[in-house]
Amino acid sequence: MLEQIIESSAEPLVIVRVDHPDWPVVMSNPAFDAIGGKDSCTQPFADVIEQLVGRELALEISEALRLQEETSFPVELGGREYLLALKPLQAAGESTARFYVAYWRGGGGAIAGSEVHHELLKAKRRIRDLSRDDPVTGLLNDRTFREILEHDWAVASREKLSLAVVVFTLDEFDAYADVFGRHAADSCLRRVGQAVRRCLQRASDVVGRLNGTQLVVLSHASDEAGVREFAGKISAAVRELGVHHPRSSISKFVTVSFRVAVSMQANDGQSARAFLDELLEPSS
């Protein structure tokens, strides 16, 4: 009966499994198929949502799912205004939700009271961002990145899957700061951080700032060669920013070096914290 109710709903609706790294769409109704395509159930939710609302908003939605938040986002699809609502589905006795329902509320024309609602949502996210984001780069801060890694690590361990982490370090950055000062150094960090963020391959990838000049990417990739190629493209994108570095012994522009590690959860007994801290340690 519940399936029949969902199928007959006029509101686009999908159910997503969030205790699996790919966040597969496990059910969608005809109203959603009309806007998202009938093959949505064969794709990860992060990919589906990115195709519908774009990367920037998809990143915010992905972070809400990771943090087990019940929230909503104003979106526009096909010239119509919707409110995309996200709600965790938590069974009795479970400490975390295994599924999420995402549904698009709206109809012909604007949503009643939408302007006030949108402003309240923006204010709520700004407050959340103050505690979640690094104030210089706008990337995830150390605490939030580690929380996400711990969550994804637990999921990967249970499902016997892999996680990849890439640590990017700005080369000879103290010398850059000595020449141009702290404000210019912060501006450079911000530009590099946003360049890394733009290169993320999927909305489920995340990047944070750790230890000052280290930017760390978490991905669910399992192919180390592919991850290294991905990291190389990010390194090239940073160099192509063309930020002048007069004291670099590597290039006349700001560059990053990187280290890659892939944890095979089927074999590793290591904790997420130990895995990350080992990777963050400077090379001997």
C-alpha cells in the first residue's frame, strides 16, 4: 500500500540508501521520473541531483545527507519553482538513518511564502557554515572533514569497500607569505582551495583544509592509478591559476605537491584517524 501511495503521489519523490557509499536511488515515482529520467534508479543520488540542480547546490545537498540533516532547498526545474525537502528515515532502535527520502514540493507558480522561507533557509545554512567551514578557504574545516571521514570509513568498512584520500600541500608557501604578507597568502589559499573544489569529480567527493596549508580530498574511488591521475589534474589546475611565486624553487607560479592513499577496507584494520594522520605526516 505504501508503494502504491508513493507511486500515485503528484510530488516528485525518491528514496535513497545512504548506508552505501554510492547512495543508490532505490525507488522513484513517476512524477520524479518525469523530471529526472526513468534510469534514475541505476545512478547514484549524488549524480542524479547534480544533473538536476548543478554542482554547487549538489555539494550542499550531499553534505546535508552526510550530516544526517533534515532540511530543504529552493530549486527551479523546467521553469517551475520547487522546495526540495530531505528527510532521514530512521527505524526504531537505529542510531543513524539507512535511507533518505527526497521530495520536490511545489506546483504551478511560486511556493506560498517562498521568499520568507528561502531567507530562513539561507540564514540557517549561514549559521551552520560558521561552524562547519574554514573561514579562509570556504572548504570544510578540520573537525567537519574528520567527522565525514569517520562516517564514510564506517560505511566502507561494513560494505568492504575502498576510500581514497589525497593530501595536497602548497609548495614553499611560507616563503610566499614572507614576500606578500598574510592577507595575500590567505587570498592565495582561497583561490587554490576553490580550484581544487572545482575539480572534484562527483558531488559525493569532499575537500577540507587541514594543518594550515594542506588541502585534503576524500573520494570513494578504488583505483589508485585513477586517483593519482585525478590528483595530477588538480595539481595542473592549481599551476594554471598563474599565481606568481618569486621564491619558489619549483616554478614561477604557486604549485602543490600531493600524496595519495587508498584504503582497502576488506583487508585494513586501521582506524580512520590513524589512516589520515599517517598521510598528513610530512615525508621523511
